[in-house]
Amino acid sequence: MKRNLVVVICLVFFLAGCSGSYMKGYVQPQGVASEARHAAVLPLVNLTNTPNAGRMVGDLLVTELYSSTKFDLMESTDMLKRVKGEDDDLEFVMEDVVAQKVGTRLGVDTIIYGSVSEYQYKRGVNQSPTVGLNLRMIDVSSGKVLWASSVSKSGGCVFGCSESLNSVAQEALTEMVASMSATSAQ
């Protein structure tokens, strides 16, 4: 009886530990300095099959930046009004040169942009939520990458857990912005 109990406990711990996270990042030394940055966050490119994943994660990113940095963020509705009707399709900005051009038009010194590469519930025993995010921050005047980060994160709830895609995305964004902010405080 004791042996069966030990096996069941080990199995529960194994299944509960099935969540995973991997993050890789780069920060230009003394490059971020959030107090001095007037920034705009471009719409994130949706590379998934989930409709509007880029917009949903982009909104979460803006909220995280408001709460965790001292950036002077351009409001997204104001940003969209200023570039409406231009040649560039903001939904597909994935190059530094295009982001730099948009930043110049907007009159900001920093642009944050990127993509959502995964945003789904993985099929399996527990339908775990999984997100993949890629973000960059560039200095508009120089075109230099000040910060870049990619993260893949999945939830690991088992047996009645209600972890959502958005909560996993929020956790990933919190980690990403913290990595940016940690080096700007040094």
C-alpha cells in the first residue's frame, strides 16, 4: 500500500512539473534607460493560426510596459491614427529598417515590435496553454537594437486547473520586460 502511494505521489509531481519555459535575451549595455525613452509599441505580427493573437499579446505587452517601466509610451490609438493611410502595413513589421522608418514618422526615439509565433492549447492529457513571443526594441535615430528577447512558455496545470493562454502570455511578458528593466537599472 505504501509503495502504491509513493508511486502515485511521484506521478503527480511529474505531471505537475510538465510546464516549461525557455527565454533568451540580449540587452545593449546602458542602452535602455527607461526614464529617457519616448516609445511606441507597434502591433505584433501574428504568425499563429489563432485569430488576433498579435493584438491580444500586444495589449498585454503595453500594460506590462506601463506597469513595469518608466517609458513615456505613445498611446496605441494615437499611434495608429498618426500612421493610418501610410504605405507600410503595421500588422507585418518585422524588420528593423521598417520599424525605424515608422518611429521617425511617429516622432518617438524608441520602437518596440515583434511577433507571436505560438499561441495555442497543445493537445494532450491536459491541453496545456503554450505561447511563443519574439520582441525587439530599437533606437530610432541609430537603428541599433537596444533589447531583444524570445520566450517559449507553456502552462503545466493538471487535474482541474484553469490556466489560460493569456495568463501564460502575461507571465512570459512579465519575465521579458523584467529582463529589459533589470539591466536598465544598473
